[in-house]
Amino acid sequence: LPLATTRRLLNELLSSDSGRRALQYGSTAGDAELRRLTAERLRTEDGVDEPHVSADDIVITNGSQQMLYMLTECLCDPWDIILVEDPTYFVYLGIAQSHGLRCRGIRMQPDGIDLLHLETVLEQINKAGELRRLKFIYLVTYFQNPTGITTSAEKKERTLKLLRHYERKAGHPIYLLEDAAYRHLKFPTAPRVKSALATTRFIDRVIYTSTYSKAFATGVRVGFGILPKEVMRAVLRVKGNHDFGTANLLQHLVAAALKSGDYDANLTTLQQRYTCKARVMTAACRAHFPDGISWLEPTGGLYVWASGPRHINTGLRSKFFKAALAENILYVAGSLCYADDPSRRAPSNEMRLSFGAAIESNISEGIRRLGNVFRNALSRTRRST
Ligand SMILES: Cc1ncc(COP(=O)(O)O)c(C=O)c1O
């Protein structure tokens, strides 16, 4: 965590002319300089010659989590339908549930959602006469939480085309909500992938959210959304009701870190740390997991997604989960990451392992113990068959 950097930047900020401004209320949309810098960074990240978004398209939020909540509140009514990845960011499922939404899961492939399955689900919704209830598809496109999968630019473009096709019958826009929370946490060998904003001519159907907190300090709750105009109006109204603007001091801090190069310096350190921790975790998986356990090798982000044989239940109430807890191992049960979609049976043999906070030696030891939990579970099931 950038303790010394933050201390220095806050000192500089509070000793300068901007100090007073930073301690006042700001605007609901957020600090103009931070929004300008955000638009500029996105242009570099997407490698586009002309600016494809401007500061006016951006709202700074209290973490990207607030943006996800506000978008759902603005776009959806109870019993509306949204499409999500199967599996997806489980905390978002909580937001969807609290708004009374119906979620349909779209199967995942190594480069993002399965477009054939997306088309099948869209057609089912169409045949059921429910397209008017469909509001958006939510995709965590970079080093997804929980699987670590990155969606290819081509899939984003084709998803938007498909949505456009069904939009005519829906009678309203169907958005692609691109959650790019982990975009910056890329390992050096991972290819660069453009955002949906840079891959489509349907840019007014893309809602993009991301965050500065993951790659700087999660306690600095500064995220942002890039929104089409009609959505912007509604979100600003809700944001005004929530807090009339994200903490101004923290926005100034992030803007200062971006301008001074401290944000990128910290990011480089984090990328190296996480690359190394991911390597430690996957090496430990290779060394300690018994045959029959598989996992995805991450190319960024914070997670390894592991799967056991179908008959080993890793759910919160399972013997397996309790045995892992008894060994001081905590994972996110894979079943939590599947929407409550009655059209399919969600798997219960998966888990999300995080290498974010633990130190290397604990990662190796944790995976060794988890390997034993797997071994015991496998021998138990062998005995009972
Ligand atoms: C996929 C995803 N989106 C959004 C968030 C929210 O992050 P923040 O509010 O810190 O920007 C998280 C946090 O874990 C996440 O995993």
C-alpha cells in the first residue's frame, strides 16, 4: 500500500492553493480535472487516436461499487431481466437480488461469454414475450472476478450487435454494462484488450465502469462510470440524492497521484507483486492438488478459479467448506457466483481462491492444506461408493 506516497501527496495538496478546494464540497459528477485525466487515460489504454469519451461522459463515484448500484437502480424495475456471466461477480448478484431482478446466466468460454448461448437466451426471452423487461448484460471483462477470464474485443463487439438486433423488439435500449474493475491489474504477458467503447459504433449502448481503488489503495474509494447521455441524467439525480459527490479530498488525491506519475509507479509495483503471487499460487496448486482438480491460470487480477470433481460439493454448508475452515482456509464458494437462474443447474464443485492479500509463504501453505482437504474428500467419496 502506498503509505509514504499518500502522505507526501496529501501534504503537497494541503499546502497548495488546491488544499482549500479539496476540503470543500465538490460537484455531483466529480472533480473536473480527475474526469479529464480519466478520459485521457482511457484513450491511451484503448489506443485510439481521437478521444472517444470526454470528461462530460464521466461520473466519479464512491468506488465502482456505487456506480453498479446506481445503474441498477436507474435502469431497472423489480422483475426486470438482466443477463450475467455464469459465473459472475457475486456481490453484483446481491445488488440484482435487492432490486428484485431476474438474472439469466450466460455460459463462459476462455475468451468471454458463449455468443451462441447468448443468442439462445435472447431468443428464449423473445419467445416468452419478455424482451421489454430485458435491460442490460453485465460483463466483468478484464481478469474477471471470479474466473480470471478476459473477454476479447471481438466478443464485446458481437455482443453489442446481437443486443442491437433484439433492441428493436424490446422498444428500448439494451445496454452492455462493462465492468472493468481489474483492467489495470494486468500481468506483463497478457495482451492489451480494447474496451467495448473502442470496439463499436454503438458507443451509446456501452456503459463502462472502473475504479482507481484496486490499483492504488482499496480504502481510497474512487471509481467512475462512463455513461450515455440519457443514463447520465438519471445517475446524476440518484448520485445527488446519495451524497452530492464523491469525497472531494480523495478525488484530489487520486488526480494528484495520476499527474505526478505516482499512480503508475504504484501500479507497476502491484502488477509485479500480483504476478509473483499468482505464480506462487499456481505452482502450489501443481505441487499439492491431487489429480482431478483443475484451475485456470490467471493473466491478471487477483483470483484463481479451481474446480473439483462434480460430486465434491464446495458450498458454504458443505463438509468440504467446514474442513477447509478448520485448516484456516477461506475461499469463495463457487456456487455463490452463479445467478439464481432456474433454467439451469448451477455447479457446486468450484471455488475462487484469492492471492491478493496473503503473503507468499501463506499462499503456498494454504494451497498445501487445501490439497489435503481435497485428498480427504476424494478418499471419503471413494470409500462411500
Ligand atoms: C468485478 C468487480 N467490480 C466492482 C468492484 C468494486 O470495487 P470498488 O468499489 O473498490 O471500485 C469489485 C470489488 O471487488 C469487483 O470485484
